Amino acid sequence: MRVLTFGWDFPPMKNGGLGVACFGLTRELVGQGVEVLFVLPKKQETIGEPTFIFADQAEKITVRTVESSLLPYQSTGTYVESLEYDPATGTSIKRRRTILDEIHRFAHQSSLIAETEQFDLIHAHDWTSYLAGVAAKRASGKPLMLHVHATSFDQAASVHVDPAIYQIECEGFHEADIIVAASELTKRILIERHGVDPRKVAVVYNGCDTTIPPTLAPTLAELKAQGKKIVLYHGRITIQKGVDYFVKAARRVVDVDPNVIFVISGWGDMTTQIIELVGQERLSGHVIFAGALWDEERDRMYQSADLVVMPSVSEPFGLVPLEALQQGTPSLISKQSGVAEVLKHTLKVDFWDVDEMANQMLAALRYDVLRQQLTNHGRDELKKLSWHEAAIKVAQLYQRLVHYS
């Protein structure tokens, strides 16, 4: 089976969980014999075994080289600058477009790609690629699967939804033959907020690598030597992720136990606001802003932390607690996350209940045996939450979709 797949980014680019999910799922699909043609909007470095197609270098497209920063998780009004080379004139032109402009251009290029490639069905990941998938379907007549990693309601924490994103979602969901949701939480949003027929939606939970990683040299070693406890937040710093609730809970923890250090790893449009909140809560001596940690630096921080907290306001799934468990560290997660549906051996709290969030942090930091039990039992659960299992379910949907078509 040959699948024309559309995505907005792919490792080693590191912008968030979307690329990580695309990599893990695609790797396992290829391992199961699925031939994946993975289309990206512009040329970038890639890893893995799919056949990659870069839309800015496809045949019939006059602009062959595009250098721009196309990041997911931004609003449709965000501007990006690109340097485009036109081989016909031999000149480079600097252009400034919105993300929405880039998405429509990606869709146009994708329709041209679909006219020349041979494939059995189309798979498009997240809202930035939905229009590309729709364009490819209209050009080829092949069935379309949309993979929902997050909705506009998640990104906006259910308030002030971007109408342009919502419109793209609705158009894509209407055109899709099947929609894959990352959790039952996401499925409910699709049904209740977008009016999607529930018979059209299949839930496939994300996964994680299940191998036990090597032990890395610890980070924050001096603080650990002083007996400090480390609590980690890792993720984007946006309204969706609830970092402000994390900081408010940290204030309550420090009031009881001043021996706790909080690490915030990530980037996002709320970074300045969170820095200011840390100052307002008089936590500057207890909070470390580590920047966006990736790969070995991220894993070292996971291994060095005593507890990882994911306080998301609305989280379609949430890979962080699985990554932390793989590295041997338990998590406290919000009940408003998809991973809470399948991960039983973890601490859970409503994102808005900062008092209870603080209480559970203190309990986990106080009792080593609790953290060890959560880790041991959680790692057993990871075996059922692998990318391999997710890929089996997606491949079954591929077969059903092609057969029905």
C-alpha cells in the first residue's frame, strides 16, 4: 500500500509534539510494509525511511527553493519571511506571508504533486496540512484520512478560537472519508464543536518508544547535591498548556517546602507573561527557565527531575508523561488530557485546582516509594502505548478505507 502523507514539520526539526508523533507513527508504518510518501511544505533535513517530497521542489512548480521558518502552533495571522529563488529569472525574491498564505500555497502545490504521484490513499496530519490533503483528494479522487493532533479549541484553551483555523478544520472534516482523533476527548470536541458524524471518527492513541534508555549524566547536579527536589514542566509556553497554573501551584509548594526548584523547559507566546508571573509570585529564586530542551538535554532533565507536571488546560493527548516514564520519572497530569484516559498509574488533577496540584506535588516529593511505584507500574503500561500498536490500528484503517473506496 502506498500512502501520500502530508505534514508541516518532521524531525530533526523540533517545534513540538506534532513532528515527534509523525516520526514515531511513520517509522512504524514503514516497518509494517506501508510505503509512505511524506510531503513537507519546504525542503528541510529529515530522518527516517519514508520517501520525502518537498513541495517547494516538486515538478511543475516554478519556485524551487524556499528558505523560511514555518512553525506549527502559530495563529493564521503570524507572518513568516521567505527567500525564494526563481530558476527562470535567476533571481531571489524576499517575500512576507502569513501562515495562512503558506498553507494555501502548500495546498496548491499538493494538488500538483497528487497529479503526478501514484498512491492508494491520502493521510494529512493536523490543521496546517488539511487543505493540502483536500487538494490532493480533489486532484486524484483518492480517499482522505485526516489525523487530528489538536483542534482550534485546544490551542485557544476553548476561548477566542481563530475563525480561520476553525474554517479550515470544518472544510477538512467535511471532505475527509475518515478522521483519526488522538483521544476520546478530541473525538467529543469534533462531534460537539464541529458537528462531525461520530461514525466518521476513529480514536487512535499516540504512543512512545518503550525501550529502557541508558542512564545519562545528571543535570542540576549541584542543586541535587544540596538536597533540592526538582519539578519539571516541559512543553510549549502557551495558554493551552496551563503554565500559569503551574507557577501558581509552585508558589503554594514553596510556602510549605522551600527546598523545591521548578524548571520550565519550552518556548511560546506566553514566555514573557510567565516570566513576569514568576516575579509577581516572588519565585525568582525557585524557578529556572531552561529554554526549549531537546534530545539528550531533555532526557537528562527528565532523568534528573523528581516529578514532571503537565498542567494542560486542554490536551488532545500529551506525550510528555510517556517520555518522562520512559526516562524513569513519574508525572502529575491534568484530567483535561487525552493521555489521562489510558495512563492509570500517574497522579491526576484538574488544571484549575492549584491547591490540589500543590498538594499532589508535595506528596510525590515527600514519599520516594510513591514515585517509584508510579514509575514501575507506569512503565508496564507503556508497553501497551507504543507507536507500534498505534501504527497497527492506523494500517487497519488504511485497509478499511481503501477497501470501502
